[in-house]
Amino acid sequence: MTYKHLNTSTIPYVNKSLKEKIRWVRGEHFVYYSKAKKCLKQLKWIFEQSLYYQDDNLPYDLEGLTIIGDSGAGKTFLVREFMRTHSIEHHPTYEGHPVGYCMLKDSVTGLKGLYSALLSAYGHPYANSDSLRYKKVTIDQLEETLVYILKKTQTRLLFIDEFQHAMGRNQQAILNQLKRTMLISHVPFVAIGVPYVKNILKLDSQLADRCPVREYSKLTYWKPDNEFKMFLKGYEDYLPFPEPSLLHSKILSQKIFENVKVLEGENAGLTNLRRVVRYLKKVAVEAIKKGKNRITGEDIDDMQY
């Protein structure tokens, strides 16, 4: 059989052992749905822009991006997919580290806290913010260290997650320093966070212009519409059943949506990528354990989120 309903990476698992099938289903699989494709295309554009600048010490007006969305909307999935396809393994001598990732802590209260978070992407000793309290390290030294590492590793893009934690004490100084570092290091930043990040960007029009929130970089919760159905169709490519389940059909997609929709809060009646993926994995594993050739409406009826 050719298994045309599956992608090439999934086909080999159709005839593998139960354990191997379940391991594959429970792994991480990325579906290139509409907004994801647009985001990844823009990230690639940002990532490659430094290739076309001269190697000098003049500041560059690099283009960045801001990705926002409520918890579970798919921000982390998107970042991991880009890093998977554009990163190489971290080397202890800092050679070759094209994509960096750091996460701001909710306790960021100043520039030392900011640099501590940024340096954490490279495992530098200064990433320990507690130790900085007892060392006579200046802000200028921290900036020089970060810029040196960014250049030494040939970093071409740095993700800054949980960007909403920049809001608080010394927030304007933090935003100013981010802009400065972006300019002198020749490394564009991509901010990631909850929708409130838009309010932070409003405080600094230059940063908002350099790292804008695009329509496609606003990852929203889903309705039971065509986008939701197309995601189900794409995800089914990773489920190693010998027969197509047609999860995107009207009946099955409605059943799935009813089981994964949020019941309370501002997103009640909608669902998100995280809930859908977790649910599909559970349904698929149970169907595989039962020896099914595909996922049926009965399997979906029997499985609650």
C-alpha cells in the first residue's frame, strides 16, 4: 500500500511495533497552517537579512518581529519549529549558534536582570542574576559581553520569550537598551509574549516599528472553521493508521471541536493548538492500542479532553 494520506516521515511507522507507533504519535509534530507559514516565512526573511550587510561596526536598522498570543495558541511550537530548521548544536567555544533563545523572568527589575536573561541563551556565567549582585560588573561590561558573544557565535536571530516581563520598574531603560543592543550587535530580536506585549511596544514607537506585531503574528484561538479543519487534515498526516480517518470532515471535526473547546473565561467557546494536539494524541494512541485501522467517531465520542 502507498498510504497517500500520510507524509513520508510517518509511513514507515504504519507497520512498526505498538511501542514505536505510540512513541511516534506522542512526539512533537508541526503542522504548517496558514498563520504559521506566514510567520515562518517572515522569520526566515529576518534571519537572512544579515547576510546582505557589510561586515563593519556601523549600526544596522535591522527588521525584527513580535509574536503574541494567549497561552496554548502555538507560540512555543512555532519557535521550536524555526529553531529546529535553522539551528545547529551549541558548541562550547561559542562557534556557530545562528539562532538564540532566552526567556525573561518575571523578576526582571533592571538592566542587569535583562542582560542576565539574554546571556542565558549562551550559558554564560553572567546568566546567573544572583551572582551579579555580588560582583562588580557594570552595565557597560554586560553589554560588551553580550555583543561579543552574539558576534562570536554569528547569531543571526535572537528570540526573547515572555516579553511581557519587561513591563515594570526601569521598563523604558530596558526597552532603550534592547534597541541599542540590536543596532550595535547587528542581531535582530523577535519578541514573544501574551497580547499585553502590544501595550509595552506602545511605550516605544521605535522598538514597535523595528519589532512590529503583524496580523499573522497574532496567534489567536480557533473557531470551528476551515482553518481548524485544515489543521486537523494536516495533523492526520502524522497519525500512522493504514486508512484515512478524515478528521477534517464536517462530522468528525465538529465532534473534536466540542471536546476541546474552552468552557470558561474570555476564550470560552474557542480552542487552541495545545488543546487540539493533546487531544488528537490521546485519541490516536487509544485507537492504536485497540488495533484500529483509523480513528472513528466512536473513538472521539469515547475520549474526553
